[in-house]
Amino acid sequence: MALVMIVCNVIAIAIGKATIKQPNVGLQLPSPTLFGGFSHGAMLGTLSLGHILGMGAILGLASRGVV
């Protein structure tokens, strides 16, 4: 299950990287290069989306008996 959540978070970060117009506006993270230049708000937003996607993926896979 953890692998599914990690994959969904990576997908959400890729979506955020492609769609957020100003990802570095606002409070900066300690290492901007480590997090792809995202600000605090952009990282929280993308990881929140990743957890929503992960929850749906895990529940869907569990209902089909895969996980």
C-alpha cells in the first residue's frame, strides 16, 4: 500500500510541476532544489492531491482484491 501512495504522490508532483504557474511564490522550503523549486504552499497542495489520488487508488485496488 505504501508503494501505491508513493507512486500517486510522485504523479501529483509531476502534475503540479506541469500546471502550477508560479510554484515558487510564497514561503520557501529549506532546500528549494530538493523539492523542485516548489514553495511551501505548492508542495502542500501537490502532496494533498497525491494523498487524495492515493486514497482512491488504494480503496479501488482493495475493493478489487488486488491489495
